[in-house]
Amino acid sequence: MMHLKRLILLPVLPITLLFIIAGCGSGNKTPEVAADTFTVADFIPWTNWKTDSAGNESGNMLMNKAIFLDYTDAIDKGFVIPSVRQTEDGFFHLEFRIRNKGSVPAAFSYKIYYQNESYKFAERDTADSTKVNPLAWENFYGSWEEVEKTFAETPVIPADNDFHTVTDRFRIVGNPRSEQRYYADGRNDRWKRNPRVGNYSFLLVVTTPDNVKQKIIPEYISDIGKVFSNAFVNPYFYFLYGDGSRLKNTVVSLFPFRLKVIAKPDPGAGIYLSPLHYSKEKDGEYFLKNCGQDSSLYRSAQFDQFVHYIDPTTKYSNIPVIADVLKDNYSLMEYNWNKQFYRKDELVSVTASTASIPCRTVVSDPVKHAITIMNPGTEFGKWEKQNVGVITRHGFVYGKWTVKAKLTELLNKNNIWNGLTNAIWLITIPTRNVIATGVMKAM
């Protein structure tokens, strides 16, 4: 049968993300920043993370860093940066030193903020730099995982004119403002607003407790989950350019280096079959160790066999001839002869189909870390146009993708099409933003 158009969604070999790395300066200390009553120095947001932006281990804290997203359990919980498999406790350890310049011992208040810098709106309005950009609230920014935790408090710092070290921990999580629209049945579905990939900045704010308790710093800045005039307010604007930049007894320290977050889904981690399309009762006999619906694959597989809606009224008319276009070097003359030989009512009219049997046309290879897609050939009398593919299970709003894929040949030496169509799609489905990508094996 000739000219059955076959759409193939190609799986991907390891995907990496490309980013611009921002950094400034060198040395082994960050600058001191002074307020009237205290001085802050040596702010470092990641004292327990050693991997630099080139992927090498480095003990130098003052340089750009990189981290790969951990896909384990991310399907339900969303991505957590870092995970418990990346640091001992699953948090970044922040550190800064503070010197009490007053005459009596005192405690101070502090808060960490982070923001994705690769995919954001400028914090300031382009028409009036003294005002916040009305779109800046859409940036991906956060603070402590529990938004109700506002400013933390240091231990009592002696008035001895010496620096004292303060340590804490935080991590980057999905839905960092705990917005109710991402909740379901009282559960915070953080995966519905996963962290964005790209470069992250870190902002430390240290102030006096009175500025927090007397709400001189607004509640919607102390608690980023609160709104002002029915909108969230970007804390970066407030502290770097707005009223917070002029607060008394307040230090705002923007760390000069960035954390590059990279997503690299593993095609060799298996293929999960959505119960929406396949059931264990009906299709369980076809399940494999690394292709099915068991709980381990649910947690670890990063690809799903792709089954999409096909309009049943869509028909394709085909010449009822089967030939190996590539091997037999089927010619344009032969095609034109067949086209003229068969009457219109002799053409085969078919509707495209999806894989009725799972795991046969998509194969996950844990050794090569690749997925192979095979589009089955047509048998005489069993005319079929089948769409075969895989789709990633974790969604991102933004990102730059590098795809490594081996695509099957589509034309023979006479430029006759073999009926296959290769496709790599960035698409959205109702519950997750996904990428459909991969490696094609010609059969």
C-alpha cells in the first residue's frame, strides 16, 4: 500500500537546556553591606553545593553553579531543587556573617528570596522605572517553602564589633506562593507550577525585627503568598528599586552568581502507560519490565506512550499497493502508473489509528538511554495508518531544548516518499505542558 502518511512523535536522547551564564567578579568574599546598626558580609546561598556551571566539583563557593533536576517522585510532588539525593537533607544551606554595631546585644531579622532570571519580565515598568512592571508578578520567585514563614530571626548577636555567622536552609519548589488555584482536595499540587529551568538569582534581606513586627515591610512582601490590590507584588522590585531599597536599618544583598537549573529526562528510565489509554486488565499481558503501569515506573519513568485523539471522520485515500520504497527504489514512473491504473473507487480509504497494543512500537533502552520508535508496516488487506510516539510526563512553562534524534529516511533516491512523517512537537495537554521527542529506528 502506498503513501500512507504516518505521523511519528520522536523520543529524545538526553535533553539539555541552554542558558546564558551570568556572573561577576572574582575573589573569595562577597562585599560587606552596612546599615546604621549592623553590617552584613559573606552571603553565600549554597555552601553545601559543589557543582560548578561546567558540571565539575569545586570547593569555590563564589562562582556560577549548575544542578540537574531530579525526576524521582516528581510526577506527584513536582521538582524540588535540590532533592534528598543531591544534598544530605534536600536543601541548600545559606550562610552570612553579621556584625552588631550597636551598644547592646540584639537579634536581627532576615529572609532569602530567589527568582528565575532566564524567563522573567523586568521588575521595573519600562515607561516609569520608579514603578513596578505590572507583569513582574508573573515571574517565578519564591522564598521559604512555607510561605507563612516570613522573616526568620538570628540568634542574639553580641555588641562586640565582631562578625558572627548565621546559617539556615531553603530549597526551590513548585507553586512557591502556595496559590490556591494549584491546589486540589486541600493538597498543594506543586507540579502544576513546576520551577522554571534556567538561571536563578538569590537575594538576602536583613533588617531589624521592628521593621517586620510593625509592618513597615508590608505583609505581602514578608509573606509572598499575600496580595496587594488583588495582585502579587514582586519582592525583587520592592527591595531593589521600590520602597524597600530605602528602608532604614535594612541590608539588601544580591548574590553576584547564578544557579543554572537543567532538565535532562532519561529515555532509558522506562515508559509509563497512562490508564486513560491502556488498562492492566485488558493490556497487562503486553506490559514489560520497563514499559507498563507498576508503581516503580509511575515514579521513575519520564516518558509515556503517546496516544492522541484522532477525528474518526478524517480519511486518507491510498493506492492499494505495498512496496518497499527505499529498498526496491520505487520510481516516480511506477507511482504515476499506479496512480492512473486504479480508479477512485478502488483506492483504500482509511482513518489513522493509534497503537492498540502497548509497548510493541516504543522501546526504552536503559543501557543506551534512548527510546526507539517503530512504525509497523501495512499488510495487504489490513490497511493501516498508525501514529506512534512518546511524550514526556513532566511539564515546563519555558525552556530551550537540545534534541538528539536519529530520524528515518523519508525519500528514496527517486524522491518518492515512503509514507512516514517524523515530528518533534512542543505541545500542551490538559494537565501538563510536555515535549514529544525522540529516536527513530527505520524498520
